[in-house]
Amino acid sequence: MSLFSYLYLAVFAVALAILITVRVRLVFTARPHRFWQWFYWAAAAMIGVFTVITSRSLDDAVSGFFITGMLGLFGFWRNGLTRQQLIARIGAPRGLNTLTALHLTTLPDGLTELAAMVGSVTVARLRFKAAPATLKAFLVKQTAPARVIIDR
């Protein structure tokens, strides 16, 4: 195996460890966007099949399965709330204390939408199954109570 193959394996191991750490720390998990979830899984399956069919060496297989594994991890990624952070996307965790306002709105389908604001800019919108009062009770313990607003 080449140096790059070892590098791929190391990057995948770190990404898997981060995914597991975030999933364990999530207190409230947001609803995933099903289209992107299935897109990542379908792409991972397709690239995995092509890797098996076209790989001529171990290095080819490692690089193909690295891409397959990373796309699979993207499909398993969950956004939500930890005790200290709002996890909005893979590369966008935000500390709860850095947000100026957290607007909670009940949607017609019964979900609660959390709109995280920095100044007057909405930086994230997440949807939760939990009631607004439940989310507010959690968020008030983690950040300044004046920042958490329930919109009607």
C-alpha cells in the first residue's frame, strides 16, 4: 500500500470518530433532509460497486472505498443540539453562547423549527420532533434565557 492509502485510512478513521462523538453528544436530534441522506447513500453504493468492478490494485480499492465510506458517513450525519453547541452541518458547529437569538416556531406538521440567529442573520434552521417548550427548557439552561424566543 502507498502512503496515500494509509492517509485515506487515517482520514476515514478520524471522520468516523468525529461522527460517533457527535452522535453520542446530541441531546436533541434534528430531522434529516431525506433527499440528501438518500443521495449520499445512493452515491456511496454506486461508487462502492464501481470500485469493486474496476479496482486493479489494493491502492485503487482503498481510494474507492475511502470515497464510498465518506459518502456513507455524510448520509449518517445528524444535526441537532448538544449541551454546548448547535450542530447545523458537518463543518458548521456553533457554540450556543455565540448565537444572539434562538427562535422556536411550531410548524403546521407538528414539528418545531429552530432558527439560530447571529445578529439579524439566520445561520441555521433545524426541525425537531420535540415541543417548543421542551426545547426552550433545555436551551434556557445552556444559554441566556433572553436569547430563546418562542414565536407563535
